[in-house]
Amino acid sequence: MKAFIRGLPKAELHVHIEGTLEPALMLALAERNRVALRYSSIDAIRKAYAFTSLQSFLDLYYEGMKVLVREQDFYDLTMAYLERASDDRVRHSEIFFDPQAHTGRGIGFATVIGGIRRALADGLERFGISSHLILCFLRHLSEDSARTTLEEALNFREGIVAVGLDSSEMGHPPEKFAKVFAEARREGFKAVAHAGEEGPPQYIWQALDLLQVSRIDHGVRCLEDPKLVERLVRERVALTVCPLSNVRLRVFETMGEHNLGRLLELGIRATVNSDDPAYFGGYVSDNFLAAQQALGLEVSDIHQMARNAFVASFLEGERRDALLRELDDYVAGFSPARR
């Protein structure tokens, strides 16, 4: 099963590029840019990964990204992710980035997106990984701040397929950003939003009704509301589930308690993703494998979730069809004796 999962062609729909900042690169960039950190070693950084909640993670997450200063830093960060994604046989990735976390500390939007874009172009050439960018608004900031970011993003539209909503969920419901999401949709951007991770099912309803999102990031608390489950199934709304993240942030105490298997049983279009893999202990194959081992998922379950991701992606036409064929052919060629 491990070999099957590692070799499975995948689409990743929920990964924060700033959350792929591994400790070794963090230290290297801190030295390159003469940025002081509280931590002097890889071990010291990893010991800080004892999170008790989403907010406890975010405190470290925002501190770590201050080492990202130059365009080359964003290039190196993105290329490091793509190299790991290639090892995991990721064939398409839709990557979140948080411009406000950088512009708010004096780093220009052009610097951020310039480095990311160059790496994505090189990643397509080197690894064959297609990609889209999703600009996330930080929900702990104001809607006016999000609107300013949207206006700036209009000068850098190429490759940005959607807007999203991330950061501290509790106390910052999707309805807070209804107007700026409407403006983004008028500009031609698609929409996604983090909802129902720590926040209640009502946040998922708001994301669907007020933000008009195409898919829900996380969404695992949907099972608390049977009517919501019915809607997700009926409208075939995808959830971008991040199993290791959910356990590390205490959404579930153990992987064995995760509801991913139940989501599949109910017919919800669940996908598997890595979220912030440098902080949560694994990239996308690690998430598939951890969930499979703890929940007893079958080859058919793994296949369905991988298929869900390609179908729920913002890919269109021949590229999506070709990747679905690649996936189906891979699964069909998997030896029954190993299932």
C-alpha cells in the first residue's frame, strides 16, 4: 500500500506555500537575510511544533515567514516544495499564498509573486507539475485590507485562478468578507474558503451562500449538521481535507478518530492534502498513508479521493482529462495480489 500511495498520480488542492518552509531552509534564509530567529537549530525549531490549537500554530507560522525577504527566497521556497511534490507524484497543485503576511512587513507584492511564479514555471518544465495560485485573504485582518490586496493583485493576475480565506477561523466568519469576495468574482476569480476546521458548520453555510465558493477547505465539522451533509453531497462540493494537520492542531485527538472515512461513506467529495507540511509532519503522500493505515482505507477509497481532487481542481479540458486517464490507468495496472 505504501508503494501504491507513493506512486499514485495526485492533485494537491490545499497547500500553503509559506507552510512548506522547512527548518533547514528557514535557517539558511535567516542567515542570508540577516534575520534574527528565536531558534538556532533545526531541532529547536521542530521542538516548537507542539501545537495545541490553530492559533498556536499561526503564531509560529507568521514568525517563521519573516525570513522571506527577496524574490529569490520565494523562488527557493516554492522550488523546494515542487521537488518534494514531484517525489510524491503530484501532477497538479493549487497553491495558497498570503500576500498580506508579506506586504504588511514591507515586502512588495511583486517580490512575492515574482519568485513564486518563476519557480512554478521552472517546476512545470523540470517536473511536469501544472499549477494555479490562490490568493488568500487573512481573515484576522479587515475586509478593507483584503480589498486593498485584491486591487493590487489585479496588476498580477496571471496564474492566480481564485481567492481564498485563511488564518484564524474562530471569531472571523466568512460573512465578514462577503463584499470583497463578490468583487473578486466580478473580476473573474473563482473562490474557495477555509471553513469548518475549528469553526462551526455555520461557517461552511456562509462560505457556500455568501462567498459562493467552489469548494471548502477543511470542512470536517460538516458532520455535525445533517442538512449540510445533504447539501454537500447533492451539490458535489469538494472538501480539501488535511488529515495530519487536523491531528496536529487537535481537531481530532488521533488519526483513528478522524472522520475522513465517514465523509467518503456518506458520498462527500473528500480529497487529501498536506496544508502546511513543514509544520505538520508530512507531505501529501504521508497524509494519504497515515489516513489509510489508521482508518483501514481500501485501494478504491484512495483512488476515489485522488480522482475527487482532479475533478474538483480548477483544471479544464485536455489537461484534466489526461491526468484522470493517467490516474485510472495507474490504479488499473496495480497488481491485485498487492491490494
